[in-house]
Amino acid sequence: MAVKSILECIRSLQRQTLTPSHIVVVDNLSTDGSPEKIRTLFPDVTIIENGYNAGWGVGCNVGIKSIKTDYVALINNDAYLDAHCLEEMVRAIQSRPNYGSCASKIFLWDSPETMEVAGVVIYRDGSSIARGRLQPSERYNDFEEVFCASDCCSLYRRHLLLRIGLYDPDFFMYCDDTDIGWRLQLTGWKCVYTPKAMAYHAHSRSSGSYTDFKAYHVERNRLYLCFKYFSFPYLVAGVFFPGYRYLYQILKSRQGKGALAKYRKERSLLYGMRILIKAHWHAMKNAPTMIRRRREFQSMNHISRHKFTKLLHRYSGTASQFASYE
């Protein structure tokens, strides 16, 4: 399926009403023959082979550095775009000068009427989830600001990414887009969501939906975000909010709801706790690196503590919402 999906992704880019000036595929040591197939079918597409599995962020950085355009669209290899998607994202980001990124309306590939993501929702402990997942799509028909875009299908002003710093290589996978979102928000830039830019995604088809790998990286990277952007009072509060969220997740899982309920079909709760402890341990070991990056970014941070609080209130979901997320 991986080869089929990336070929459809490229075809959808070639069918855009706003023709992309460059299509770059960054290959992280795939083993399914994708590069050879792409070279045969799409000779105009640039392929950059990293030679190792560099993760999402490093792959994005390689692609971003390889072009010199005003905007850069980041697309998952297992997503395809409606023909007007790029045109609508560019139109949206150009509608106001303080829009630094644009989020699209993404549906599930295998169920085109079902919402996958309409931007990203955050929580006060650094967590983030897809906004609108598995909800009726008509609820997300408004053109509005969101915290950040999901990089399944997103658009950025390229010069901003170069200014605030590209993707953090230590994240490897998951929460990379939230990391960029925090940097854009804290430097005064906004993310706009447009329902007219539509894409379709095979959710977590590459790595599985409810795996130890995902649980580990999501939790570790949540802590990385806290170290990088949360002031001391919020770090202290961050001890309370995860516990509150974990409690909700356990309660919801007993009702058969949420990602934890599905995870517990494969693993015990005790085993899951071991994964969380491992994630916390590795996050603490790498905390000095994250704090150093925090200091490097501090000169660009234009948001006061009061505005930071307002930012959290505006874009945060509830513990119940996060616990019910699948």
C-alpha cells in the first residue's frame, strides 16, 4: 500500500489548479522500491534519499532547504489532495499578513466523508491531538484561526521556518508540527484553517495507530515541548494536568472509549505504564538539550506570560476530550 499511496499523492499534486513549482520526495531509507517507481513514472519529481531513517522532522528540513520558494507545502506520503487544495491554502495564508501557516481540512482516505483533522488542539500539559477527528465534517466548515496545522497537509511561509528554526531532529516522529506551531505562535504568527483546502489521509498506516512506538514518542515529545516553551509556573502545573488526563483516559478506557481502550486490547495497563516511565526517563535525560534550545529561541519570543495564558485558554481542549480521542 505504501507505494500505491505515494504514487497517488504525487498524481494529486500534479493535478493541482495551482501548479507546484517543485515536487520533492524525501526518502528515509524505504524498502518498498518507492524511489525507483517514482523515477520511472515521474521523471520531473526530485527524489532525495537520506540513506537512513531520519524521521519526519529531518526529512522535512532536507526538503525545505532544497527549494527556494515563498511557500512550502508539507504532505504525508499516505495522503492525496483535492485538485484545489494548494490554491485554497495559498489564498488563505495570503488573506492576512500575520498568517504564517495554513491548515487544511483532512478526511480519512478509506472513508471520504469522515473527518481526520482540521488543525491541532493542545492541552495544558503540552499534549496535542487532531482537531475534529471522527466528527461530522460540517462542524468544521468555518474559515478560522487554529493553534497550528497538521503536517499531514499544511502550508508555511518558508522564510518564517528558516527564521524561527526548522524541525527539531530529536523529536523523530509525532508532535513535530506542534513544536513548529508553538514557535510561530510565540513569535506573533497565526495559523489559519480553511475548509476549502481538502485532503485525504490513511491515518497512521505507516506506523500503526495504537503502538508502543507511538505512545513512547508522543509522551516524550510532549515533555520536550514543555521544556522548550513552558515557563516555570506552567511546568509545575504540568505535573497536575497529565495526572488529571491519565485518570480520565483510564476511566474512558473502561467504558471502551479512547485510544487507551484500544491499546489495552493488545497490552496491559501496567505495560503501558512502563512505556510512559521510559518516555519520561529519556525526556529528563535530554532536558538540558531542550533547555538550551529554549534559551536560543528566547530572543524571538514576543509573548508575555499573560498572553501565553490567553493562548492556552483559547486553543486548549479538555481532559475528557483528550481521553476520548482515538
